[in-house]
Amino acid sequence: MRGQLLFNEKLAKYTSWRVGGCAERLYIPYNKQDLCEFVATLPEAESLFWIGLGSNLLVRDGGISGTVINTKGRLKEMRLVEDRLVYVEAGVPCAHVARFCAEQGLIGAEFLAGIPGTMGGALKMNAGAFGGDTWSIVKQVEMINGGGQVNNRYPVDFIVSYRSVKSMNQEWFLSCHLQLQTGDTTTSQKKIKSLLEHRSNTQPTNQPSCGSVFKNPEGDYAARLIEKLGLKGFAIGGASVSEKHANFIVNTDNASAADIEDLIHFVQKQVKEQLGVELQTEVCMVGERVKQIPICDTQQNLEKFGRVAVLMGGAAAERPVSLKSGAAVYDALKRKGVDAIAIDVTGSVIDALAGIKIDRIFNIIHGRGGEDGVLQGVLQVMEIPYTGSGLMASALTMDKLRTKLCWQGFGLITPQWFLLQSDNDLDACIEKLGFPVIVKPAQEGSSIGMSKANSRDELHKALHDALAYNCDVYAERWVTGKEYTVALLNGEALPVIRLETPNAFYDYEAKYNATTTQYHCPSGLNEEQEAFLRALAVKASKVLGVEGWARLDVFIDDAGQYQLIEINTVPGMTDHSLVPMAAKQAGIEFDDLVLRVLETSLG
């Protein structure tokens, strides 16, 4: 064989979405004859899959078993056979076909300029654009079977419909003859230019995508339906519905194939439930589904971190928890071989770091003074990189009340609330929220200072207990339902955890001391519900500018409606903590998790 045979080759670089696992074997043929000879050598039961430019294709994270054949740049012959008849091999990009035909003074193939794939892929799915479709100009095709034999076929040998081509034979496209009409080169070239300009103006051509994801329903457009539901910009992990064209899903931030597939199913479900339309996919989804979250390479060069100070303790009410978290983080970094020192901050962080040469900070100070932007501002002035969110996001998310206001302003749902400043507010609060309610200090974490109130007397006591923490206090309508938490790591939502406690709510005792608290991971949600909560967590964190890592708490109430509660930007890392629990479910052990969080300081 003159071609190239590769083993366990990553397919992400061969697909336009830039995602996908490995091919067990990948063959890149030298030419058509070489390809036929190679296929003839394969066992009869060998599975074959063909890739051109990799558009209209989602390769799942688990990759493809068997042999993948890549025709891009290989089956590239294209010529004028006779008057108005053009021969094109399967590896030629469709846009090249459109330009070649125009140069020959032939019309009818201009629409191919809008198809971001090869001729082989266009034949396989009857690709179309701008009102034209592939098989309307096909006169004859050349096919290869599993034995490497080549046969000529004709349109009557196929069942051709909208974005679908079916054959009775197990064969693959090698080439085609296109029947066109005589026309004017200049006119045809102007039409192609106009079509390409339209495509550039209306489609996200500067972002990785597969082209259109869904077939247009009869008499309608998939993009119109998706946009009608306000799903433009909706994201799961690094996959997002394009802001430019709602029938495109783009890879915005190192998406996995699972992110994209989850988003496809989510869009289908929303359109079906709310508009009664079943969207069918154009995209071909192949391979084994595996939700992959990269795990730190324990053999990586740790010198890039330099000397790391683990800041813990602080002066807030969460100091004991922070000391436990800090000790666990410090021990993990040392086990990994990182040059780390532990610093208990009891006063000014400037004083704590005085005289110590530090390259970066692992911040594990919970609550005020460590999680509220104060520490972040000091470190930015000192020009020391640190883990987690920046000054603005830290300050905003530490204030539960203002976090709720931001979410409400973005159309996200959070329980109704009432600001309590004195006893004079009690009656108005009761009138608005009724009972029960939960009273919260707006700027404390770990459920510190929180109380449930079922009567006016209990509300009065809860208010004064919360006012002792010297911050805004508010009452929040009590949510009856199931409580969940979603950990976030570098913009990726980890598996959802469902919480159960016999206490009145998930309070400090239930979080850190009780043995009766139950944690369910997997959460018990079905696949679609899990995907929704994970996408919601990513969206809710982005609204607030959260970076690095965090943990979001959310209820699903008895009516099935989500209710966002709060978000923590320096979550706990104790033996009871939830982020390590979710990470472990995703295949990330504690020490690797700590290293992953530390890596957020490199940006």
C-alpha cells in the first residue's frame, strides 16, 4: 500500500467540530487505485467508516472501532469529461466543484459553494444549500464495496429524499458525474460570490461547527423554531447554540462530543415539548459515547507552578472549615511534588506574605476576607496569580442578595425574597412571602447564620440572629422539593449531586459534622434532566463572571421548576465536601482535582 495507516489516531483534527475520540485504525489512501487495493485486503467483517472534511459529523468521545478512511485531499481528481459533464472524485471539497464548473462555463452547481464538505459527503446525504441539492445534478456515481470492487450506479439505484440517500448495497461513494447546463462564467462566478457572502453574513463560519444540525421541518425552518424559544447562546459545557444562526451548534470552549450531543438532544426536547415539532438531525453521530473530562497528567512538568502558597484560615466565621480544606489541599500538592507552603492568614494577607518568595496562590479561605474580592484585589495589586474567580465575580457572588438580582435580571429563576432591615419589616415580609421562610445573612457562607421561620416570633428571632453577622439580611421563600449541587471546573459542569438531610435544611451541622446527611451521585436524574442542570449551572456562573472553579446550589421544586439558590467561588475541600465528590464521579481523584484547580492560576 502507498497510503498511510495510523493506529489510535485522534479524530478531532479531522472533523470540523474539532471533537471526537480515536480511530482504531485510520487509512489515508494515496489515490483511488491504492484505496481499492487496501480495502480488498481487509477482513470481510471489518467495519468501515469514511471521512472527508469531517463536516456534518459528530464523532463521540469514545472514538470509532474498525477502520476509518479519510479521503480529504486524496480522491481529488476533477475534470470535464465531455460537454456539460464533469467527473468529480469523493475527496474534492464542494466549494472547489462549484468554482471549477463556473470556470468551465457551466451552471447549476453554484449552490455547492455553500456546502462545507466533500463531494463524497454531499452524495451520501444529498447535501444542499441556497435552494439546490446534490442529487438534482448527479448522472452517475462510482461505488466501492467491501471487497474493493468498483461498480457504476445510477440515480434509479437509490432512494433519494431531503437530506437522505439510501441504497440496497453496502457500498461507498468514490466519484460521480455531474450533468450541468451551459451558461456564462462571469454570471456564475458572481452568483457564487454572492452566495458565499450571504453564508459569511448569516452563519458562524469563524467557529468550529458541522454546518446545519437539524433538518428543516416541512414548511418551516429549524432555526426559526430554536430562536423562538430563546435558545440562541444556550450552552452545555463548551458547546453553544450559535448567536448568529440558531441551527448551528458551535464549539466555543474546548467542547467534548458529549457536550454537543447533550445540547442537540436538549434542543430537540425543548422544541418538541413547547412547540410540538420533532426536529430531525442532519448530522451523523458515530462512535461510542463517553463523557470525558481531562485528568491531570501526573508526570507533567510541575516547574511551571513555581512556589505555591496555600492560603487558609482567615478571620471569618468559616475559619475552621478553611483550615481543614487548606490542610487537605496542601497535602495533595505535596503528594504531587509541587513546591507548596501552607500559610494560616490571621490578619492582613500582605503581612502574611511579607518576606516570602511566592509564584502563585492557591486560595482556600472561605467566606469574607477570602471569597469576597478583598483577597483577590490585594493579590492583583501585588501581581501574584491566584486560583478561582477575579475580584468582581468574587465580590458579587459573596453577596447572595445581589447574586439573586443578577440572575433575575438575566431571566434565571430564584426564590422570591424580602430585604429585612429591622422589626418594622416583618409584617411586610410575611404578607409577601408567607411561611415558611428561610432567613439568611447575605454575605456569609456554609449556611452560617441561617434559620428557618414558621411564625412571626421565629422570624423575629431569625432576623436578629442574622443581623449579628453585620451584613444585609433577607428572607427567602421556602422551597419544597429536592436539593442539588453542581460543581464547576474550568467552565465544565461535573456530575450533579442530590442532597438529603433529616435536618430542617442543609445547615452547617449537616455539611460538616453530621453522619446522617446522604449524598447521591449519580443524582437519580435522567440523562436529559442531568444535562439541563449542568447546562444551567454553567450559564448561571457565566452570568456572574465566575472563573476557575465553583459550586452552585439549586432546588427542583415540587412543581418541577428549578430555583437557583447561591454559588460559592471557593468551595470546601474537606472529607465532607461536594466538589471532590463530584470530581471523583467524573473520574478525577482528589490530588488530580487539586492540581486542576491550581492550573486555573496559570491564566
